[in-house]
Amino acid sequence: MRHPINQQPGKLADHERQRCEVWTRVMGYHRPVSSFNPGKQSEHAERLPFQETSPRLEGKRPCCS
């Protein structure tokens, strides 16, 4: 039986799902956010991602390409 490539799977029931562990880097090492106290978890939830730009790097290729 053939299935279309873009076919999306059905929704999972609650008993079929599993929790996704989120880790973050803190003071040079990685820790799961679930081990944080409630205040630190709230602080983590408020963080905004950023992308640093530098005039010296504009137009240059990344080192790992």
C-alpha cells in the first residue's frame, strides 16, 4: 500500500505521548530546565533568542561551511 509523502499522521492520544526534556546551558554546563526552581523556570520562559551581528563579520563566510 502506498502512502502520500506529505500525509500527516493523526493526533496522538495522551497515553501515547511522552514528555520532551528541555535542556539549557547554565554557567558553562548543561542542565534540564525541569530541575530548576519555579523562579528560575519562569526566568527561562521569559528569555528571548537573539542573533548577534557584527560589522566585522558582515559579508564573510561562516567558519564551518
